[in-house]
Amino acid sequence: MRPYVIVNVASSIDGKISNEQRIQLRISCEEDLKRVDELRASVDAIMVGIGTILVDNPKLNIKSEELRKKRIGDGLKPNPIKVIVDSKCRIPEDSEVLKGEAIVAVAKIANKERIERISKKAEVVVFGEEKVDLKLLMEYLYGRGIRKLLVEGGGTLISSLISEALVDDIFIYFAPIFIGGSNSPTICDGRSFEKPVEMELVSIKKLGKGILIHLKPKVPLSP
Ligand SMILES: NC(=O)c1ccc[n+]([C@@H]2O[C@H](COP(=O)([O-])OP(=O)(O)OC[C@H]3O[C@@H](n4cnc5c(N)ncnc54)[C@H](OP(=O)(O)O)[C@@H]3O)[C@@H](O)[C@H]2O)c1
């Protein structure tokens, strides 16, 4: 069994989620940020790849105090648990995500001293040899009580999750901007798939200045 997995990402109209310098860009609009905050408030955990942590150092907390209070009223922690996919345990000790409850998923190649150091700040789990084994990680997260997981990028992690059929919903906010750059990160990076992965278009709607599209895998995936 694994959690229900929702991917959410903000993209330019040319499919880029950052620029070639990998500087954090404001792609979303106010309306979309509000939607993402509500999405965060509805999940047990938020997952990102180490690439995103190293460049953006995000907090990944719920911004609305009202939403945090509602979670507390529902018997939940104010913020979801953060899950970082980080084979070599490269996460800096002062990362924002380590200031709350966090799980750092590493692979066997990770340096033991680094694991020891990060273990003082977060729960460190080991799955896979050179890369984090995402299927095993998902099973572990389910066993840990995580039923709904939001993945907030980046493109390399999203690509692995799609290719391993570990995604249930994908939300992409397309802002009417071009970022350009053949080396800019995109929604789905990593290696190209053997054949295109077909998705079903659930809905498309105008949101703020851009559009929000909701996709689901063509073949329903069993948990
Ligand atoms: N616009 C948006 O919504 C948005 C959201 C998030 C991020 N971003 C942007 O995306 C960029 C970062 O994306 P990214 O693709 O470089 O990094 P990423 O997807 O955040 O992290 C990828 C890294 O995760 C680690 N990893 C470990 N096991 C893995 C597995 N099984 N599958 C995939 N990855 C695994 C790998 O590094 P190790 O081998 O070292 O572990 C890999 O390089 C940044 O520029 C950021 O600003 C944009």
C-alpha cells in the first residue's frame, strides 16, 4: 500500500519551472498560491527532491493561519510532515524544512557521518542502493500513517514518480509567461520515457492570469 500521491507544480507556458540559473522565480499568481495553500492543508506530508531544497530552501509550510488552526481543530499537526528525497544525504543542516517534522530518505551510498548528523534534526530512512527506491519509500510512508502526499517538485523527482506509476493526480498551473532556456528545469526532467506516458485530462480552468490543468494517469493505479 502507498499514500494517495498528488503532484503540484507551477510552470511557464513553455514548460519550464525555473530558469537556467535555477533561481526561484515567481511563476504562480495570488489565486494559485491560495489554492496550493489549501492543497497543503489537506495532506499528511509534502515531498520534494534534494535539487529543490538546495536551490530554493523552501519552508513548505501552510501560510494561512486560519488553515493551520483548522488542522489543529481537526486533531492534526499545524503543518504536514516534510519528506526529502536525497540519496547522498546532501541536505544542509540549516535547511528550512528541517525546522519542522521531516523525513529524509537516503540511499545506501549516503555518507554515514552525514546520516548521523542529519538524524539529530530529522528521521533518516534508507531505501535503495544509489538512488532512493521510491516504491519502498511510499510503502514506508503509508506504514507511518501518511495517507495523502503532495509532491511539489522538482522535475527530476516528478519524472521518476511518473515512470514508476506512483502518481494519482497532477495539477499544473501554467502562467502566461515564457522562461526559455534549453537547460531550464521542466515539469518532467530526467531521462525520456521509452514511450510517452498517456494521461487523462480531467479539467482545465482559468485561474488568475493563467490556467490550471488537472491530469490523471490513463490507467487507474492501484494503491
Ligand atoms: N515551479 C515549481 O513549481 C517548482 C517546484 C519545485 C522545484 N522547482 C525548481 O526545480 C528545480 C529543481 O529540480 P531538480 O529536477 O533539479 O531537482 P528535484 O527533482 O527537486 O530533485 C532531484 C534529485 O533528487 C534525488 N533523488 C534521489 N532519488 C531519486 C529518485 N528515485 N528519482 C529522482 N530523484 C531522486 C537526486 O539527487 P541525489 O542523487 O543527489 O539524491 C535528484 O537529482 C529548481 O530550479 C527549483 O526551483 C520549481
